[in-house]
Amino acid sequence: MEQTDERNLTSATTAMERGRKPVSFAAAGVVELRRYLLHPGGFPVLRRLFENHFIAGQQDAGMLVGTVYEDLDQPDRFVWWRAFADMADRRRALETFYDGPLWAAHRDEANATMIDSDDVLLLRHTDPPHGDMFADRLVSGPPPGTTTATMIVRGAVDLDEGMWVTGKLPDILEAVLQVPVSTWRTEPAANTFPRLPVRPGLAFVWTADFSDPAELAAALNRLRAHPDWRRWGDGHTGDVELMRLRGVTTGQARP
């Protein structure tokens, strides 16, 4: 009887460890920004799989799943976030989910929607962290009608050595855009789950909600005109990409 109780206790402890997830994106030690290029007509299929199976299944495995977005400029792109307590929990959670029965039951249907699923950034908060209020919205989703802007700056060596460390850039963004801004930078740790590739190289990501596309356009015009942003842009040799997104599915599993 004692051996049985010990085995049960060990099993319960293991389940609790695998189920541990950060309470919010603001508290997460590492996050993924995942972007899938889908076959035409694949978006509603993959969205349904998320709503009916994958959000709850990933949460049970120890992940925090964020909002699913559609790209207003690329209708066949599927954009979503997920978060982990740290890199060790990321590996455990991914192994639990992708080696589990739920993914096995639905992976063929999910993979059939995708042309490319490897456009993934492994990120952490900037130093110091910035934008906790917005980061928490990644689970509950933005208000209806909101346009979410997400900018990806790649090859940001100058940011890694300067603006990230001082926190100057996040402050500039929030002051000029006039909305709460959440900022992220590359997680330097090695990818411990190589079955799911991540993009190499340095990156900086900011994301913010705007009431509509017109408010976003005006904010971007102010940003482009700001002397510090212009000075940084003139010297930056990497890629800069802005996505205009609309949230379609929150990271809150159905009861």
C-alpha cells in the first residue's frame, strides 16, 4: 500500500509540474511569436482546431496561449503567441503536448492547412520589462474592432547593445504612439525542442492596440517623424516588418 501511495504521489506531482504555466504573458520567462503561412481556405479550419482542441490542450500541457490573429494584409497568414515559465518548462510542455494523444488525433488536419510553419521567434521581455498591461491582453484579446500593430525588427545588433539595455526605445515608442506598448527581444538560449524550429538572429518586437487603422496610421506617421527613430532607422541595416492584425480567437479555452 505504501508503494502504491508513493507512486500515486509521484504521478500527481509530475502532472502538476507539467501543468504549471505562467499566470500571464507579463510574468512569462519566454514567449513565442508564431506565424504560419496557410493554404487558401486554411484559416477557418485551423482556427476551429484551436478553439475546439489546441488552446485547452496546450494549456493543460503547461503553456499559456495568446490571441489568434488574422493579418489584414495577408489573409492566409495565421499569427499567434504562446508563453512559458522558462526554457525548461517550455521543453517539458512541448514534449507533453506534441507527444500526446490530442495532437496525434488532429495533427494531420492541422498540418494540411499549412504551407510554412517555421516562421517563429523565440523571445523574452526587453531589459527592463516593458508593457505589462498590454502583455496581459494577449490572452483576453483586444476589444472588438481593434487593430493590433506588431513590428518585427531583425538584425538589431545596435538595439541589443544600446537601446534595449537602457530601455530608451520602449519609452520612445509609448510616448510617440500614445498607447500602451509591449516590447520583446530575442531569447538567446538554444532551442531545446528542435522539432519546432525557430528563426536565428537578433530581433526586437513591439506590439500595441489601436482603436482603428486610421489611429494606427497617424501613430506610425508620428513615429517616422521622431528624430530618435529616424536616426536609428538611418543606421539600421536589418529588416523591419509591420503587421496589421485583428484578433479573432482569444487564448481563453472554452469551458
